[in-house]
Amino acid sequence: MSLAQILRNAFQKFAGATPRVPSSSSGFLAPSNSWSVDLIRTKTRYHFPRPSEKKRIKKHGWWTRMATLAGRRTLQRRILKGRYVLSH
């Protein structure tokens, strides 16, 4: 039996199976409190620190780009590409 036949048979077994969903009367899928779903979905998690605008401008700003040859090339590429914003 080839690998393709094994995979085909396995897929047919799973494709033919229907998931068992409990009836809505059991209350399994219905939340006990209508607010519980909203609180979970709108919970804000802060994984990263807030960005510093001073660091962003100092690293990617106009004067920094103009100070080096590579920065001027970056600005030239953005001009040729038609970017509205060339730097920060």
C-alpha cells in the first residue's frame, strides 16, 4: 500500500465523519453570562513597550538619512518609487 493510498483512506475516514455537537438545550456552548464573551474578546494585552517617537525620528529621520550615502540612496529610492512620505 503506497503512502498516497494510506493518506487517501485516512482522509476519507475523517471526511465522512460528522462532528458531534451537543444540543443548545444542554447549555454547553451558550455562555452562562452574556458579558463573559465580550470581556474575553476585548481584553487588551500589552506585549510590547510603547514606541519612542524620539528614537524613531533620530534613527529614521530626514537629517539622519541625509547624513550618509546609504541614507541618501534610501531617500532617492523612495522618491523614484513615488512615496508621499520620504522619512520620519
